[in-house]
Amino acid sequence: MRDVFHDQLDSLFDDLATMAGLARVSVAEATKALLTGDVAVAEQVISDDATLDRLREGIEEQAFSLLSLQAPVAGDLRIVVAALRMVAELERMGDLSVHVAKIARLRVPDLAVPGPVRPLLERMAKVAETMTAQVQRIIAERDVSSAADLALIDDEMDQLRRATFSAMLNDDWPHGVEAAVDLALLGRYYERIADHAVSVANRVVFVVTGEHPVAVPR
Amino acid sequence: MRDVFHDQLDSLFDDLATMAGLARVSVAEATKALLTGDVAVAEQVISDDATLDRLREGIEEQAFSLLSLQAPVAGDLRIVVAALRMVAELERMGDLSVHVAKIARLRVPDLAVPGPVRPLLERMAKVAETMTAQVQRIIAERDVSSAADLALIDDEMDQLRRATFSAMLNDDWPHGVEAAVDLALLGRYYERIADHAVSVANRVVFVVTGEHPVAVPR
């Protein structure tokens, strides 16, 4: 029979998986707003972020209650502290999606991303969304084996970001300073979403195996 | 007589103040590298970041030991969890300084920041450094009254960031795309350093008063 502590821990991880699911929707919808210039979608991403914030508060309260009432030690304590870190990173992924949505909203009725770099941005957004979806599954199923894949996908994100810089800093970039500044910041936001995804996945590995897999990206 | 828990907590906060001091040096030196194009200074900021990382590990171990051995509840528990969050944010301030230093290094022997926007960037960097110095003092002295000032200084940071966008997106920006992209990212890094400074200060207010002062910036 499971003890109360581990039942509560399972419930905590279920809520973390739910939060990752909402973060994934946020990334996907922010990207949609960006690529279509649909201001209603952008507004929705921005207002829906409050749901992620409320979920974070609930998870933090659960974690506090676990620490207070169960006073876990050693490995169990580290798991609860890891959950507190994961919740902060998942919330941050939502915040970064909001930043993407705000750039989309700022450029309406135009599109922030010029046609020629659109495939690059689409791929970057797809990688970020895929990584967030994987994080949801890794948390829900404690799937440690997939966590290593995430680091590989993250390498593609780094390559894509370098490709955006090459495009912008090419002498014949014809889209002006505004589009370049938007693209630099969008690249930064998607890259950070990916960093947090890898970091959350690594924390799940730690929770399951008791060992840190690789250095957490910055 | 103080109890063991509160003695250990004092020691934890002393180390957090030390970490804030190192973050301040990191911000100041990264800015120096940026404004002078001195590659040796940039390299130093990048390699010194390992010290902040080690300090973080030490503080986290202290916090774990406090949680394990003292099993604090209620307010005391929340203080230790707040300390764990502060340590993550202080480390992040160091990481962001490293990003500034890397832009400086990338442009050597040139300077990343064009002459006309240099005063804007200098002021932004000064605000970030001042905020980090204040955070060090706020942690060391549990000086709750100064924490509110930090939110005011942060307003100046937001204004400065808007001013950099106005300068870049002006039709007669003569410095090209590369300088604009650098400035957009530098502005983002300094703004995030300031956000973390406000957030850490707010956590000290919470630790001392038991109440959250204002919404934590994103």
C-alpha cells in the first residue's frame, strides 16, 4: 500500500503535468498569433496566463503542506524541492509565451516575422512546442528515457537561433531594424522556453533516479 | 538566546548577501567589458560565474540541511523556501551578466554599443548595478524599507528600455541591424537583472513581514 506522502506526491506531479499542458497550449497559441497576426488569439494567450499563475499557487501550497505535515527528509525532501523549482520554470514558460503574444499584438495589422525568415521561426516555435509537449509526458509518466531526447532537440533550437542571426546580420537583410529586433527577441524567448523544458525534464530524471543527468542550461 | 534554527537561517542569509555582492561585481564588470571592449574583463566575468554557481550549491545544501534536520513549519518553512528561490534568482543575475560579457567579447575589437546610445546603455547598466547593490544590503540588513525604493528604480529601467526601442526604431538609426540586435538583447538582459533584483527584494520583505509586498515582475 502506498503511504500518504507518496499519494500526495503523485497528486503534485499530476498538477505539474497539467501545468505543462497549459504551457504547451500557451506556446502553440502565441505562435499562432504571431504567424497569423490574429490579435484575439494574442489577447487570449495574455489573459489565460492567469490560469497558469493560479495553478502555480495551488501547487506551491500543496508542496508547502507536504513539507509541513510530512517533514520529508533525504530523497523525499529533494523531490518536493525539485517540484517547487519545476513549478517556477513552467510558470516562466507561460510568461515567455506571453512575451511572444505581445510582440504579435504590437505589430497588428502587420506580421512581426518577414516572409523569408518565416520557415525558420515556424521551426523554432515547433521545436519549443514539441519540447513542452514532451515535458508534459515526461512529468505525467515519469518517463526518464525521453528526457535525454530533449537535450538533442534543444541542439536544433540552438542551430535555429544561430540561423536567425545569420539571416539578420547578412548584408542584404532587407526587412529593416524593427523586424530584426523582433526576431532577435522572439528567438531569445523560444530559446528560453526550450532551456526551461530541458531543465524541467532533467529535474524529473533527478526525481526518478536520484541523479542529475547533465548540466542545466542557462 | 537564539535557537539553532535561527542561527542557521542567519548564516544562510549571510551567504545570500555574499552571493548578491558577487552578482553586483559581475554586473559591473560585464558593463565595463561592454563599454571598453576589454576582452580580458569579459573573459573574467565568464569564468568567475563558476564561483556564483558553487556558492549556490553551498546555500542549497544549507537549506536542505535546515529542512531535514529542523523540519520547520509555517512561517519558518516559508522563509527557507524563499531562500531557495532567492538563490536561484541571484544565480540567474550572474548568468545574465555573462550574456552581457559575451556580447562584449563577440564584438571585440569593436564596441557593441554605438556612441549616440552609449549614455542610455550606461544609465541602464548603472540602474541594474545599483539595484543589485541594494539587494545585497537589503538581504544583509533585512532592510524592508529600502525594498519599496527598488520598485521605483525599476520604473526607470522600463523607461530606459523604451528609450532604446525609440532610438533603434527611429527612421534615421544609422548604426545598422547588428548594433540594433545587440542593443535589444542587452536591454533585455539588464531589464531581467532588474526584475530579479525587485523579486529578491520582495522575497526579503516577505521573509521579514510575512506579507507579499507587490506582484513579482515577470
